[in-house]
Amino acid sequence: MFEFTIRKVTFTFCFLSLLLCNVRSWKTCNDTFCGTLRKSPEGYPRYTLNISTVQIVKDSLTGKLTNHDGSHTLQLSYSYIGLPNITRLEISDESKKPQGVSFLPGTTGKNQLRFLRQTASSVTIENGNARSIIYSDPFKIENYFNNKLVSVINKNDRMVVQVNSSGDVVALDVSFPGAVQVYGLPLRADNLPLRTTSNSDPYRLFNVNRGQYKVKSIDSLHSSVASLFAHSQNQTSGLFWNSPAQIWVDIAHGTNGIDTFFMAETYSLQVTFFHGPTMEEAVKQNSFIKGNFNGPPVYFSLGYHQSRNSYASENEVLDVVNQFDANNLPLESVWLDTNYMDQGKCFTWNSINFPNPTALQDQLAKKNRTLIITIGPDIKTENGYFVHDQASAKRFYVQNPNGSDYVGGCSAGNCSYLNHFDYNTSEYYVSLFSLATFKAKNLHVLLESTEPTVLGNEQQENTFPPELIHNIEGLPHAHRELHNVYSDYDVLVTHNGLFARNLNGIPPSEVFKAERPFVTTRSHSAYAMNYASTFTGNNNASWDHLQISFPMCLSESLVGIRSCGANVGGFSGIPSDELYQRWYQAGAWLPFYRAHFAADVPRREPYMYVESIKTRVRKALQQRYAHLPVWYTLYWESVYTFSAIIRPLFYNYPNDAATFTIDQQILVGANILVAPVMKPGVIMTSVYLPGGESEIWYNINDNYKAFRGTGLKVLNINMDSVPVFYRGGSIIARKDTPRLTTQAAVNDPYTLYICLDINNKAEGTLYVDDYKTHSYLNLEYLYIGFVFEDNSLTSFKLIESADYDGAAPITDIVVVNPPANILKVYLNEERLDSQSGISVSYSENGNFMKVRNLSLNLRESFKLTLL
Ligand SMILES: *[C@@H]1O[C@H](CO)[C@@H](O)[C@H](O)[C@H]1NC(C)=O
Ligand SMILES: *[C@@H]1O[C@H](CO)[C@@H](O)[C@H](O)[C@H]1NC(C)=O
Ligand SMILES: *[C@@H]1O[C@H](CO)[C@@H](O)[C@H](O)[C@H]1NC(C)=O
Ligand SMILES: *[C@@H]1O[C@H](CO)[C@@H](O)[C@H](O)[C@H]1NC(C)=O
Ligand SMILES: *[C@@H]1O[C@H](CO)[C@@H](O)[C@H](O)[C@H]1NC(C)=O
Ligand SMILES: *[C@@H]1O[C@H](CO)[C@@H](O)[C@H](O)[C@H]1NC(C)=O
Ligand SMILES: *[C@@H]1O[C@H](CO)[C@@H](O)[C@H](O)[C@H]1NC(C)=O
Ligand SMILES: *[C@@H]1O[C@H](CO)[C@@H](O)[C@H](O)[C@H]1NC(C)=O
Ligand SMILES: *[C@@H]1O[C@H](CO)[C@@H](O)[C@H](O)[C@H]1NC(C)=O
Ligand SMILES: *[C@@H]1O[C@H](CO)[C@@H](O)[C@H](O)[C@H]1NC(C)=O
Ligand SMILES: *[C@@H]1O[C@H](CO)[C@@H](O)[C@H](O)[C@H]1NC(C)=O
């Protein structure tokens, strides 16, 4: 009884402050399969490729690998995927048939390869600029691109494929000759370059809810993506290790490159290699193989979001919104933790604090706001609760090995967990979002606990025991094999649930009109990128947590996870006023912008602060909103070209070795460099501006003062300083009218910022659609290119067949570093005189000029000339 009470109190405490009870038994390499594999690969059989079995089958090279006494045979396949720059290695044990779930939904077709030559000890294949030599004994593959050796598979002959009842494990070493840094393998609270692991545990990819976490640690957190990029001035290559199971990775920086050693708890090996040759190309190749299934996110998701753990009632939610309005602070949504539910039961409402959820959502809709609620896969095991009754009757839960439903600790007490891998289960889950079941017409979802989190299960790191069973279309799969993708499946089915709800009342012929769902997830793996935003978890109100948010989100961005942010202000702890303001200034430049704080700290919405602080926060928010057309365009380009949205400097300046370790500055697209102040008491700061003598950077928060891209610049700093630079040569479209919501700004005109380069030229793009439905699939959008040269701005459609009639006009242009003495403006060769109402003016210091009161229609190509 006493013990039970203690445990219950502990659970409640953990839930309330979302600090997981300190798990003392986070597993080390030695506690898992990793220990044996890492220290004694000699204990495992070596394999050689039997050259006489090599053949080309359906565009893949195939062959048999055998161990020394010939008692064990593995099937090898090596192929080019989609592009010559990408190759894929697959090795499987013939005795174990791969079954069930496919984890690479975006897999594209294989390319024709050319069989170049075969000797007694090797085979050479080729495709375009790529060539691979596959050696027999020891088995090894050298990848060449543009005649340069870019990666060597199994160079140190440490490959292991062990498939038997004592547990399946595979391991492989991959070397990157010439590489000086490696990046990727998120998520962890550390700097962007990965470290050598010879004096520590390897990097671990295993989703766990660590609760509060420390910075500068390589510990695994709630999300995992096994993509890695090896970089040098002359070459970027990389790989994606496609396994949903636990993975450990050793890294060793050497004088001639970087060696990696991957170990995974799974029965087949599928690794895709990117040959770049640049960082940008390698990043795109990694996203390309996972495919795209969705367009840009719903526009409001790019605005500012307010959360706390938790707003307690309908009145509190409305009060938050009213206070934002009264203080002229933009806001899109209010977020609720699980206490909106009836006693922790998903798909219910607490009848005392949320007696009329429909009316609440209607009121929010009238103010162009939405509600975001937390949902998890954990279903309270209470008889009479409809979800539990149905899920247990239909066997929709994850099971114990003996077939009974697994029960674990959750914030509601005891829970069973939906088995989202199974089709029938996911179909059921989707149906729970129907308006008939759940009063949820103007709300979107935050997924938590999908690591999965099991409270009080310290021995298993507060997650599922590995031996639990997922029945997928009738076939049992051990949780061990699927752990890291449980959260991605939850994201997918939740997206589908919201989409099905949004289809409500829309005739089948007009499905494009359904609104896009907005899902945010704490936990994810490699596949959530097309469906959800994510954040860096339960951070802390401290400077080091603000600082680490940039490398964390940069690492996510490189591996294809577009929408990342950190809880602005920190989740636990109390931020100083200075930290609070700096966090709003910095957070405005990460893709996902949400403030969130714990239950046990004082309220800290921006309107709670004194006027001077409120003013700075408002300025940060307004600068975010002004740039939403830029963010939206970058998302669209990312979806269709696989480019990263936020980037480390070396993404665009790969030859500049000084950029390789910079992770406190980011590029937003190629054109905006952001170097926010993330330290206390700063009166001067150094910013690294790349690109050399021919690159110009304009400080937008300091009168467009121009700097050359020649490295470190020292800037004077006060509390209003946010170093943000536009790149000379870019054209940036903004909406500068301050508004309280994205919706209220829909019809506001655009201002084009034309930032001239050393040749007085600039170019840019703008993507516009209706911001919320799927009609872009119906080619209802505009993707516009702008070019400025010889004092003329021209516009043209980049995709001719697309058209959209709802776009706002461009009324203003700002030319940064302008030509002198411009007096006349011509539109399509016709003089716009003073009667047409336009005005031309220069800033006092001459750094920029404005032409105002234009009316340029984005649908029609135009030429605007300044003379
Ligand atoms: C793991 O095991 C190896 C070999 O048994 C040992 O050398 C190493 O110190 C252990 N590591 C830790 C962190 O305990
Ligand atoms: C290699 O494969 C050929 C063809 O299947 C087979 O006859 C031969 O015995 C194999 N060699 C070894 C060493 O396994
Ligand atoms: C599993 O395979 C490894 C290596 O092939 C072997 O050493 C081990 O004894 C096997 N275990 C079982 C239970 O068969
Ligand atoms: C990069 O390539 C250039 C020219 O090919 C060469 O001079 C330089 O040494 C290379 N740098 C590195 C780090 O490999
Ligand atoms: C593949 O590499 C070539 C250089 O050999 C490059 O021109 C091309 O853009 C790359 N393609 C992709 C999609 O990465
Ligand atoms: C099945 O296994 C679970 C978890 O180990 C255990 O609690 C339960 O009692 C078992 N049920 C049966 C019928 O053996
Ligand atoms: C959880 O389940 C266990 C085992 O059935 C039971 O002893 C305990 O009372 C339950 N706890 C709660 C909070 O319902
Ligand atoms: C899924 O549901 C259908 C229809 O109820 C049923 O026929 C089928 O057996 C179910 N599949 C599994 C694997 O339970
Ligand atoms: C959180 O920040 C506070 C200071 O604000 C510090 O005392 C505490 O140690 C930090 N906790 C962690 C886990 O970083
Ligand atoms: C909501 O958006 C509409 C435009 O769709 C705008 O007219 C209205 O003023 C906005 N209302 C609020 C409260 O922002
Ligand atoms: C814009 O032009 C209209 C006439 O076309 C004029 O009435 C208005 O005053 C002008 N506005 C500005 C800011 O110049």
C-alpha cells in the first residue's frame, strides 16, 4: 500500500512537471548487443564474395557471400538508386525471409548499371560518374565518384550478419577517405560536428524519453535518424542506415579520413550511400530516397504558438488569446497538455474544465486561432472507456509475448498501447477523429509519449520491453525490431485521422479542398519529415540550452527533418529577462516557433512582462511574420527539390573550412544569415560572414549596413540587436504589415527586398497558394522568379502550368545598395508618373531606396525599370 502510494505520487510528479523520474539505468553499449560486437568482431565469421556467383539481376549486382567453411551464405545486392550519385547495399541471410513492413516508402527505381570488368578477385560496375569496385577477399566495396575514392564499405573487414535465436545483429564499417568532419545522427544535445567515440560509448540511435536532459552530451534522446554526412572541402559523401531497430555508431577521426562502424539489432542490412559530391547534393540525396508525400505545411503552422503545461480551462485558453490581442502580439494557436481530457483518456473532454469544446473551438476560429491538443498512443485501461473497450476487444494493442495485452504506466495510471503498425488498428484510430466521435473540428495534434514512453519502467529505460509483440496483418514482430519507427507510424496515422476529419462534408470530386492537417511530434525517426513538426524536447531555461537548440535543429535539417524548434524560453526553470528576450529573437529564425513551459514555473506569456520586454518580443514576432513568405517558399522548394530549409554555413560554402564547426549561426535558405545573440551580457559579438570579397551581406536590423563575406566581423550589441543579414544578390519577398495572425495577413501586399550584389544584380523566388488546402496538387499556385539587372526587375512564372488567382499584389520594392539618383519608374516600358501615386525615396544614409504604392500582379510577368 505504502509502496503503491509512493509510486503513484512519483507518477503524478513525473507527469506534472514532465520530468521523468530519474532513470538510473540508461543502457550503455555494454548493456546491449553493442558490447560484444564492438569489442570482439573477431568472434564473428568473416565473409568472402564468391565471384562466380556474381550477376546482374534487374539492375542490381547480386552475388553470394560465404563464410570460410562454406556453412553460411548471405545474399548480396548492390545497385544505383534513382541517380548515379546514390548506391544501395543490401545483405540478407537467405535462411531468414524478410517479412512484413516496408520502411522505405519512398524507394525509387533502380538505375541501369554497366558491368565494367570482372577479375578473379573483383568486379567493377559503373553508372555515369560513379564507379564501384567490389572485392572478393576480404569482401569490400570502394565507391568512386568523378574518379575520386569517396567511401569504402567494409574497409576494416568488420562486417557481421548474425541471424539466429540468440538475437539478430548486423554490423558494418564504412570509411570516408579525406573527410575532416562528420555530421548527422540526430537527435542529441551536442554541437553539430560528431565526435570521435574511442573514449566514450558509441552514438546510440534509440528513442527514449529522457525528460530533462543535459547539453554537450552524445546521449540519445526522443528522436533518431541514422543519416550521416562526411565532409571535406572537396567532397561530401554520406549514408542512410535503414533500420527501425536500435543502432550504435562508432566514429574515429583519422589523419586520412573518418572511419565509422554501425551496429544494429536487426536481421538484414540495407544501407544507402550518397556520393554528393557537395554537401547540398548529399543532403538532397538523403531526402530524395525517402520521397515526398506532402506539399508545404499549412501556413499558420509557421506562425507563433503558445503552450504551457497546461492551460487548465476554456476560460484560460480564451484569456490567453485575448491578452495576446490586447497587447498586439501575434499568435496562431494555444496548446493543451493531456489535462483537457477526462482523466487522461484520449478522445474525451474533461466535462468540468472543458464543458463545451465545440464552442471553444468556434470562438477560436472567429479569432483566426486554433487549438492544439496532446494525444498519445497510451490508452487508459479502464473498463467502460469506449476506446479501451473497443481496442481490447479487437486486439488493437501491443501484446506481451504470451499474447495478453501489454499494460504499462502512463500519466492516466495504467495504459495499453495502440499497435499503429497494423492496418486495422490504424483504420480504427483514424475513425476516432471523426466529428461524430470527438468534438474536434478546429484543432490539431501534438503527439507525445510515442517514443514510446512507459512511466515507471526504469529497467527498460521507460519504454517498451524489447520482446513485446506487434501483430502486423496477422504476423508477429518483436518490438525490438521496430522500436525507432513506432513514433513515425503514430505521426502517419494521426495525419491520416486529421485528414479524414478535414474531408468531412467535401464531395469526392473536390478532395483538393480538404485542409492540411498540422501534426507536431516530440519523437520521430527518418520518415516523419513529410507529416510533422518536431521540437527538441524538455529543455531548460538556461543559456546553454538556447545555444544548443541551433545545432540540434541544424542536425535535424541536414537529415531531412524540416520543421524543428526548441521550447522558447526553456521548458523547466525560470529564464532571466535577458535570456527570455534573446530566446524570442533567436527562436524566430528556427522553422518551428513555439513557447512552452512547465506546470511548476510562473506563467511567462510575453504579455506578462513589462513594456520594454514586450516591445522586443513583439518586434521578434513581427519580424518572424514579415518573413513567412520566405519560410513558405523555402518549404515548397524543400518539398520539391529536397533542399534543406535551415542550413549550417558549410551547406552553401562547402569549401570554406572555417565554417565546418560553426553552429551558432544559420542560413535560412541561401539568402538569410542569422547570428542571434545567445550569451548573457553581450556588448560586442563576432559574426562569421562567408563567401569572400565578392559576397556582400546586409544587416537588416542595422540599417542594411553592408559587409563583405571575408570572415569575422565585430558588431556592437545592445538588447535590440539581432544580427540578421540578407545576401547581396537575393530578392526577398515579405509581408510587412503587422498583423495578429497569418490569416489576417492573407490579403496583405508583398514588399520585395532587392539586395544587390557586386554586379548590381539580384534574383529570388516566391511561392504562393491558398495557404491551407491541397489545391496546390491541382496546380493552383504561383511559383514566381524575380531577376534584377540593368536597373530592371522582371518577374516570370517558374512553372508555367500552375496558376492561382488569390495572390496579393506587390506594392512596394526596397532596393538595398541602390543605384543613385533614380527618379523615374517604368512598368512594362510605360512611365508611371506621379498621378499613378507611386513614390520613390532614399533612406537618409542612402543604404536603400523604396518605390511605394505600386500594384504588381504576381500572375502576370512584368518589367519594372528604375531610371
Ligand atoms: C565495456 O566493456 C569493455 C570490455 O569488457 C570494457 O573495456 C569497457 O570499459 C566497458 N565500458 C564501460 C563504459 O563500462
Ligand atoms: C562459388 O559458387 C559456385 C557457383 O555457385 C560454386 O560452384 C562454388 O562451390 C562456390 N565456391 C565457394 C568457395 O563456395
Ligand atoms: C548465433 O550465431 C553466432 C555466430 O554465427 C554463434 O556464435 C552463436 O552460437 C549462435 N547462437 C545460437 C543460439 O545459435
Ligand atoms: C581539394 O582539391 C584541390 C584541387 O583539386 C587540392 O589542391 C586540395 O589539396 C584539395 N583539398 C583537400 C583538403 O583535399
Ligand atoms: C550527381 O552528381 C553530378 C556530378 O557528377 C551532379 O552534377 C548532379 O547534380 C548530381 N545529382 C544529384 C541529384 O545529386
Ligand atoms: C502474460 O505475460 C504478462 C507479462 O509478463 C503477465 O503479466 C501475464 O500474467 C501473463 N499472462 C498469462 C496468461 O500468462
Ligand atoms: C496498475 O495495474 C497494476 C497491476 O494490475 C495494479 O496493481 C495497479 O493498481 C494499477 N495502478 C493504477 C494506478 O491503476
Ligand atoms: C482486419 O479486419 C478485417 C475486417 O474486419 C478482418 O477480416 C481481418 O481479419 C482483420 N485483419 C487482421 C489481421 O486482424
Ligand atoms: C536548468 O537551468 C538551471 C538554471 O536556470 C540550472 O540550475 C539547472 O542545473 C539546469 N538543469 C539542467 C538539467 O540543465
Ligand atoms: C481573421 O481573418 C480575416 C481574413 O480572413 C480578417 O478579415 C479578420 O480581420 C481576422 N480576424 C482577426 C480577429 O484576426
Ligand atoms: C497611392 O496611390 C493612390 C492613387 O493611386 C493615392 O491616392 C495614395 O495617396 C497613394 N499612397 C501613397 C502612400 O503614396
